Amino acid sequence: MPGVEAKDKVMNRKGEKIGWIGGWLGGFIWLALLSVVWILQNQISNGIIGIVVFTVAIMAIIATAPWKHPNTKYWKLMLPIYFLFFISIALCIYLYGGLEGIGLKWTALFWVIPCLIPFITTGSRTWDGTS
């Protein structure tokens, strides 16, 4: 039955599932590590805030997984995760005392632009393949 084979192919995409979870987790792992460093430096409140944001990000990654929302465009699924990503960057900059506190100029924020490439490359896709 051709319909069953196509459905199995859509539902059995382990590589893409690993890519979604692993890729986003990789985008936030720095926050978890930095939070541990803050806690070890006795900056407990900073560490707890970072761990809370990291935990919320993990929950968002799982909740917005495309296989759970097969007809939703990827860009809509990525928005809450990107929001948390930018919040975590801003939070880190703030907790370190601003850009000067970490030795950067405002132009360093342009390095965030390449992070938006997935909106262009996969934003209009859906898990089930409809556009």
C-alpha cells in the first residue's frame, strides 16, 4: 500500500529528529555550562536564572518539535526557541555588566545574524512535506 509506505517514511525520520533536538540543544548548552560556572563562582542567583532559562528552552524544543506539529511551518515552530535564544544572550550580557563587561563592542551582535539562516533555508517547510 503506497499510502502506508509514505506515512512510515515521514514518521521514521530519526536523523531529522536528532538534528532538531541536538541542534537546538547545542545552541543552548553554553548557557547551562555558564550557569554551572556562575554557581561555582558563588553567583547563585545568576546560575539559577541561567538554569531556569535553559530548562524552559529544553521544554520549548520538545514542545515545538515538528513531528508533533506536522502541518505547521518550521518558522512558526522556531520562533519561541529563537526568542529564548535571544533572551539568553541578552541575559548573559546583562549579568556580565553589559557588552563592555565582556569585552565586546555593539558590532559584535552582528555575529547573531548567521543564526537566522534556518528561517531562510527551512522556514517554509512542514514536517509532512506540505508547503
